[in-house]
Amino acid sequence: MKTIDEIERAHPALTAIRRDFHAHPEIAFEEVRTSARVAELLTEWGIEVTRGLGKTGLVGVLRGTGGTSTRSIGLRADMDALPMPEHNRFDHASQNPGRMHGCGHDGHTTMLLAAAQYLSAHRDFDGIVNFIFQPAEEGGNAGARAMMQDGLFERFPCDEVYGIHNWPGMPTGHFGFLVGPSMASSNRFEIKVHGVGAHAATPENGVDPVFIAAEMVGSLQSLITRNKPAGSTAVLSITQIHAGDAYNVIPAEAIIRGTVRTFHTETLDMVEENMRRIVTMLPQAYGATGELNFIRAYPCLVNHEEQTKFAADVAEAMVGPGMVTRSLKPITGSEDFSFFLEKVPGSYLFLGNGGGEHRAYEAYEGMGPCELHNPNYDFNDALLPIGGSYWVKLVQAFFAKA
């Protein structure tokens, strides 16, 4: 593995930065401390900083000294944490109750800082690097879109843009790529079933929305088993059912919430259309009414072919072909980096976080897997010099392209 010696020597300092971020997690659009610390470090390294894009996002601009080219590359890291508790007992565990870096954004931010520090000291390239530190990736908050609405790519043009996400279960330092639809669209829905309330002892005097909601759950799953073409992928998950406040009262309303994930707009259109049919017509059969609020949050993430091949080539030159997978399976999770890729060619890649071997000490014993969005997750600090070196080599290779 050909990491950069200077970044390897900075590994202890980078680990301290990452763990400080981990100990002070901030959720969507509240990344005030995180953003300030990132801006402080970039400024210390002589990188021009613009804050306030997408509320708490920022961009660091580094111009090379190797010529006068305006060619530019964007590198993105997400900064936000999750609204969840942390179960880890190590020294850098969350100090903010109900907040946790359970997806590794603390590590993503630190890897990009590692590259920024190195490149600021080695500016012998001809062009511009835009270091994009994004808020609010989690929870459908679309910090990427918010930054774009504040003029991200107009104010900081990028010829290509790239992002990295750590991936538990993939061997430490292993890189993964996929051309085309790679992560599913994220869509959420809320269904309201309006019935007629009654005493639970006399259900004949009402129209029971709870019974209808139960029927609807099974009917909605038929869209996946009976309406979706066999060759396409779609997930429809009911995650919430809410109705009533008392054991002896039939409520007047029931609410169903959930998510739909697909890789193609045509499949998503089919699911939404048929959901509306079921939500409208099934309650009518029982004398009730239904309404559907369907929200398309994140589009499918589609990696561009040329940029994905380029990014994979850089990884292979750094870690060797045995540590690079060029054809990952599509992931039904979602990412708002998809908004960037709708505007600018680029690629979103994965870096193996390992199987949890970095957690083999007392604070973790018997505490569950090291999976994303898990209260026992922790980013693998061994990735910091790997990810930082990769970003540098990607930048160098980008500007070396004819």
C-alpha cells in the first residue's frame, strides 16, 4: 500500500482530530462547532475558506502554483452526526446526549482535512481544489441540495466531484466502485386513513381505521411482489403505524409511515402510482377515506463511467488490484451526494472500515457489531492516512490528465 509518508507521520494528530469530532457530534444544520473547527484548520494551513453554504457548510479553495489553469476538482466530506444515543464506553464517546457519529462522518471529515493539509504544503499542481465540507446528509435533510441552492457550483465551479464513504464489513483499506445506479433513491410517505370513531364495545357504530390500516400494510407489499417487474429493484418498508390513545376507543384516524427505495425513476413512478390507487380505493371498500403524502427526498445516486474508472485506477495504483473491487452490488441505502452527481460528473466510492477488529478492547466487549447507524459503531482510525493519501493521489492524477 503506497500511502504518503508525511500523512502517515500525521496519523496521531489526525486521530486526535477525528476523536474530538466524535466526542462532539452535531446533527443536521447544527454543525456549528464542527464547521468552526474545520474552518480554523483550513485557515491555519493557508486555504481560503468560505462559510455559510447550506447554513453550516463550507468550502476551502486551494490554488496550485504549477500554472494558471482554471481546471478544478471538488472533494466532499459530510460533517453531520445522527440523532441517536451512543453505547460505547471509550474516552472519545459522545458528550452530547442523543447525538452520535454513528456513520463515520467524523472520519470522512478528517480524511479530507488530511489531504487539505498535505496539498496546502505541496501546491505544485496546475488548477484548483475545492474542499467541500457538507452539512446535513443524514435524515433526508439534503445538505448537498442546500449548498447547491446557495450557489455551490456557480461560486466554486468543479469539473469533476468525488466523495468517499467508509463501509463496515469490507476489509480495511479495500476500495469499492460501481458505475451507474449505485445507491437507491430515498423516498418517504405518510398515509392517513380517516374512519369514524366509536366505542370499542360497539364497533358497528364506527368505521375502524386500525383494521383498514392493517389491511393496507399487506396490500402495499403486493406492489413489490405482484406489480414490480422482476428485473427491477424496489424496497417498500412500513416503519410506523400510529392510531388511538385508549384501549377501549376505536379512533377516527390511523397513520402509516414508511420508505420506498428504487434505482430507476420508472420503478418509483410505478410504486407511487399504485400506492395512490390502494390508499384511495381500499378504504372506500370499508366506508372510510385515505390520503397519501409521498415525498421524493434523494434521487438515485448514479456514478459516471469515465470518472468512476479514473477513481478506481487511482485506487489500484495505490493499494494494488487485490484491494479494489470495480463492480460492487448496488446499495439500497441512499446518499444526497446524488444531487452533486446530477450537476457535475464524478463518482462516489467506498472504503472498507473492516470487520470491527479495531474495536477489540475492553470498551467494546460484548457490545454488538460495528455497523453503520449502530450505537456501538466507531470509525476505524487506520483509514485516516489511507483516505487522506487517496484524496491527494486523486488530485495529483486529475491534474496530470491530458
